[in-house]
Amino acid sequence: MKTDPAALPGLSTLCIHGGEARDAQGALTVPLYNHTTFGFESTQALLDVINGRAPGNLYTRYGMNPTIRAVEAKLALIEGAEATLLMGSGMAAESATLLGLCQAGDHIVCVGDVYGGTYALMAEQLPRLGINTTFLMGDERARVAQALQANTRVVYFETPSNPNLDVLDIAAIAAAAKAGGALTVVDNTFASPVNQLPLQWGADVVVQSATKFLGGHSDLTGGVIAARQALIDRIAPWRKNLGQIMAPDVAFLLARSLRTLTVRVRQQNANAQQIAEFLSAHAKVLKVNYPGLASSPTHAIAAKQMRGFGGMVSFVFDGDAVQTSAMVDRLRLIALAPSLGGVESLATQPVTTTHHDMAVKERLKRGIVDGLVRLSIGLEDVDDLIADLQQALA
Ligand SMILES: *Cc1c(COP(=O)(O)O)cnc(C)c1O
């Protein structure tokens, strides 16, 4: 698709046509090139590609593969970014980003609840390389400026966050980071670009797990980094030499998924809103976390920066850990499984899964109580989902 940046088409059009080109056989979309290497007419032609003087394909691990590049071009249009990198997983996106932006002696400020793998990377692996992180709790969000040090390179956060769906003000935190000379990196996995474009609000880099809403069918593992070209140029060598590229067949599958991204996510938003309202009115539910509820303490910030409130809902069941597990076990349609963002609805009890290994004191600081249940709302008929919750809660 030819695009004039002054007149970009709408998001659904970009999801379908962005980055795509008809191939020599007439296929309407970019084909799957599983090939590892590409041939040249001459040494001069090869050198022109290696030295960046001519566009071309070279070697798939470098990302110089037509399928990878087409999906990166589509995602750049979707994210409103100068460039993107396709990665083998969400954690590959995060680790390459932090390694590309930080070096020994540098410091990171991490705000609010983050994915377990992110926490482990910052708390356990990066310190071995001389990169240390200060963790601020969600209710310490106003203290970002004070937490910045002369060596702080990155302020990192998720919004909405896991599992309490807390919403952080991207523009406010990005402004504080920028004033202190740090870059802002946002994990946009829970929102997806349909609901939120962090770059628009001043973030410098967006990382996300394509395993979740972008893939959307629980059948691919991948990640994406979106940023301006100068930052991508610092991160790309890490992808190349840590060998973190997404496989071309996964990229092909991701492109197939992205063509339906807007319809999937918008329906997941609508289903989640109805389920959050149903749960709010239920006698066995003590609390519902969903930024789309007018009663949510973060509804105003969410309404400012999000185009939709997402497919993730969490709630506190009126029961102890064992009673809550029994309630989750009674669900028939909603599957008990970690992960999220797929067409099928899933439930997890964080104290038995994602936060099982966290000390009780740390859990309670984060509001991760025994009765907390996280739902990833899929595309089933919402009446069937509500009926399933109704019988499990009864
Ligand atoms: C799943 C997830 C990740 C990690 O993604 P993988 O594809 O499993 O590596 C990172 N951040 C968030 C918010 C996630 O939900």
C-alpha cells in the first residue's frame, strides 16, 4: 500500500493494507519467505545492501527478510512510529530495549506493577550487568521526578497494569522523565495499539508482547518494539547478536492476525465492559478493577489517553484462597489458563499463578489478595460468558 503521511488512512485500513504489497504471482499480501538467506547478482550489489546504500534482503536473523520487513512496516503505521522491530517474544522486546538503551552504571526507574518476567529481568539479571532499578509502587507515581538520578536512562511502566488494571498517566510520567534526561518505555501489551498509542502521549519506546492481543489466537509467541529510528538503531544490534528475531512463519501468522486486530479488540472491549458491570452488581464480588467503569479511580486518566478500555478485567471474590480456587474451577466456558488477549476467555487467580512466588507481604502491598481473579475476555457471546460467571459465583 502506498501511504501519504499527511493523509494516513484509518486504523482498520492500516491493519489490513499497511506494509502489504502484491507479489509477482498476484498474491494480495506479502508472502511467507521462510528463507534464511538471499542471493545477489554481483559482489557490488551485495556490498550495497550490506552497507545500507541499497534496500535489499540478506539474512533473516538480521531482520533483512521481506516477510519480517512487511510486518514491521505494518506495525509502524499502526503504532504511529518511525520504525519497529519484530522480536521472538515480549521478553525479547523488553530485554533488547533495556540493553540497547542502558549500559553498566546506568539506572532504571520502574513505576507500578509490571509483568513477572520484567520484574525478574530488572531485579535479578540486569544488576549482574551493572544496571540497577528503583521500583516505585503504583501509589508512588507522583515521585518519579525524585527517583531520577543523574545516571537514570529509562523510566519504565505498564498501563493498564497486571493484575489490578491500574492506569498510569503516560503524558505526566513521560514529561517528568524527559525533564530528568531519561527516556520513557511503556509496555502496551494490555491495551494494544487499538486502545492506546503511548508514542502519542510522549513515550519514547513502546514494547509489547505480540503473544497476546496482537496475535490474538493463542497460537504464536512474539514481541514488538516501536520507536523513532535513532532509538531503534541502538536496539537493533542487540536483536541481531542475541539472535532474538521473530521467525518468518510467525511473522506471517502475525500479519494474518493483525488484519482483524481492530474488530477483535473493539469487541473484546465491549464484552469486558458488560462483564465488569455484571460483576460490579454481584453480591459475591467485593471489588472490580476495570478502567471503563465510571466508578474506577483511574477512569478519568483512562478516558483521556485510551481509545477503548481493553479486554482485561480483574475482581475480588468474597472468599479465601481455597474458596476462590473452587469458584475458578467451576467455570466451564472460561478456561483456567495464564496468558491473555486471545479469542477465548481465560481466568487466573494471581496468587496461584502469576504471583505465586511473590512474598505475601509484597503481594499485599500490590493489592494482590487471595480472592483476586483476572479475566481475559474473548470473543464468545457475552451472554454465555456472563452465564458461566453467574453459575461459578453462585
Ligand atoms: C506476556 C507479557 C509479557 C511477556 O511476553 P512474552 O511474549 O510471553 O515474552 C510482557 N509484558 C506483559 C504485560 C505481558 O502480559
